[in-house]
Amino acid sequence: MSEDINKTNGQGEGEESFAELFEQYSEGGNDNLQVGDKVSGAVISIGETSVFVDAGSKLDGIVERAELLDDEGNITVAEGDTVELYVVGIDSSGIKLSRALSGIGGLKMLEEAKASSLPVEGKVSGTCKGGFNVMVMQRRAFCPVSQIDNRFVEDTEPYVGQTFEFLITKLEQNGRNIVVSRRAIMEREAQAATEEFLKDVNVGDTVEGTICKLAPFGAFVELRPGVEGLVHISALGYARVQHPEEAVSVGQKVQAKVLGIETHEKSGNLKISLSMKELAQDPWDTVAATFAEGDKVTGKVVRLADFGAFVQIAPGVDGLVHVSEMSYTKRVHKPSDMVAEGDTVSVQIKGIDLDKRRISLSMKDAEGDPWMDVEEKYATGQTVQGTVEKREQFGIFINLEPGITGLLPKSVLARSEKAKEFDKLNPGDTVTVTIGQVKAGERKISLSTGDERDGDEWKQFQPKKQDTASSGGFGLLGDKIQEALNKKK
């Protein structure tokens, strides 16, 4: 009977279920909201003057439509979108939401904002000693330079003219002395983002982010608003770089592997170590398919050592040019005599050891040995021009072309009418010489002046046979002596 009455009165099982659901909603709702709290909720509906938001409470959140318009007056949200707003008021009609307190406001509103840690909107109007002038509700406030951002600020000009959200940290003299902080808001948001990050991410996970700052030791990646990680310069990739800007740029979206997560004991700041290199392919896996002994390639000098130069022939693949493999044309005592870090050079691959990850290179083989065709270029008796390279006790070294030097022996100069001219030559002077003997195998070329006298030329000074016979074998001297004896007689 009672069951029938309940059905007649509409109080059946369905209504009890509804009551239970309502009770669950009430219990799960957030009825403890206070002014200054930040809420995240979905847009329920969009009216002509107001936008209604699910604030997670029995009361809907209400934000003025004007706050959600862009510069051209277009609404920036749609039904179902999630928005983050601050509670600025609560009454029976609903929960008043706002991005931040703005516009014209009285001293009481500023006091409420300070007491509730409610953000206020302020525009940086200019710089002043120690910080910035900020207009908040048409009142001038001061923001110390250390409080305009959560990182060290060197250049203050980019902040001028910008509109930000601030927290009021000091309100004195009936509103004539107002101090605000943007950093406090950023740190508060960063703390919340950090807590969410730690729930979702573990060491070894792959994360995505945006390069937000470069430093000499690495690149900072913003993983979430207020959460940054560092990719050390050695972990940017397999390629050797001198500065992070050679590998990445600010604003670039990247993927990285989380190597470590630590919380600083004193500051509580989160230290996240990242690696982009861990996600990249090891270039040595493709070396065998890309390079072979004898190949001539172009590379970049990335490091100098006493014994040679390391040349990068592909990102992450370096080879060694030993000092003995640097030049056929010059005597190289140290690598810096030939190359400097950053130089682009041509090299020939002499050997590849995949197990030890070593590649031996040669600059001189890539350039070519000038002695290979020297016998075709220079023939005995050929007249050529050269440059005096240096003088030694045994002769003059004369450079005929890069890598080809010949010797003009002192013994040859002694038989030349041009000996005095050659004695006056200095290193760097140009001179004409004649090719003597070419020994390509020994890398030697002998030179001459082209006018040397043979040994036979001295025969003209020897006494003639008839002279010797007439003087009894003593020549002219004997004749003179004989003549003197005859006169005494």
C-alpha cells in the first residue's frame, strides 16, 4: 500500500537514485572556495554579458564576457573549453570569477586583494631606480626589478608597456605606497605545475618542451608553464658543439629523455636533467654504410691536440689527422701551424676502426702528392723560375712550386760567372735556374745556374809542349834563367 502511495506521489526508486546522485555531487563539489582561489573549469554557456563556468561547486562561476574578448572584440572561448580564473567574489547568485582585478578600484578592493592574495592586473609604465612603475587600478605601484620575473633580469626595456598579473605585497599610506610582485605569482604557479609534473613524469620518460633560454653550458627547456629542465651542452646531440646555439634555438620544440629529477633542499627548486642525445640515433651505426677507406670528404676542425687535429666528417663522427698527415708541401711541427678550430678542410679517409670508433684521416693525401708527376714537369736542362727558400753552407734551397724544392749546390756556384749575383740573394727573392738531375723517388732535384765552367777550361793555363822543350823542361822561367847566364858569359 505504502509502495503504491509512494509511486503515486512520484517518490519511487528513481527519485531516491536522484537524491543519492545529488548528495554525491554536493559532497564532491568544492564548496570551500574563497576569494583569491584559482579555479579551473569548463565553460557551460556564453551569454551577451556573462560567461558561465563550472567552478566545481553547487554554484556556477560567472565571469564578465568582456574579460574573455580579444583585441578585436571576439570571444576567445567556446562552450566546453577549460578556463583558469580567480575567485573575486561569492554570493547567493553565484561565484564571481575574473582573470585578475583590473579597472578602477577603491582602496577597499586593493586591501581585499592583498588580504586574499588575489592577483591584480597592472601595466608597466616605465622604469625607475631599482625597478618599475606599474599602474594598478589607476594607482601607481612599484615593482622591484627582482620581482618582475622569476629569473635574473639584465635588460629591463622589454617589460615596459607590458600588462601582467601582480600580487600586492605592501599597501600603506592609504594606497599611496603600493609594492607589487609578479614573481610571487609565477612561483606560486610554478609550484602547482611542479607538483603536477612530479605526479605524471618519472626518470626515463620522454618529454616534450620548448627551448626557452640558452646558456654557455646548455639549453633550458620549458616542459610546462613554470617547469624547466636543462639539457647540458654534451647532451644536445652526438655532434660536438662549442655553444648550444649551434644545435638549437629559442622557441624550438624538442623531445628529450628525463635523466634525473632532484629537489633542492634549501630553495625547494626542482632540478630536472634532460638529454636529447639519448633519443637520437648513434651516427656510428651508419658509418660503415656512409664512409669507406679512400673516400675524400670535407670536415670541420673541432679540436686540436699536440699530435694532430680532430675533424668532424659527420655529426657525431670525428676522425684524427695526425700531424704527419697534414701536408706534403710544408714541414708541420704543430697542428696550429696548419689549421685552427672551426676551419673547414678536405681530408681523405685512411682507415676505419668501428670497434674502437676511430677514423684516421689525411689532409695531404686529399690535396695530392706534388712529387707524383715531378719527372713529367721538370727535365734536365729546363730553365725555370723559383723562390729562394733558405741558404745553407752547402748551397741554396730554391722552391719551384708548393712542395717542390731543389738544391743549388755551392760547388756548382763556384764554377758560375753569376756566383756573386747568387750570393746577394735573400729568402723570398725570385731567381732563374736550370734543372740538373731529378730523383723523384728520393724527392730531390739538383739545380744549376746554367753557365758553369767545366774542368777542361783550366787546360788553357797549362804550358805548351814547345815551350817546355825549348827550355829544357822548365818553361818560360827556365828561358829567363838561361838568358841571364848567357849575359854573364
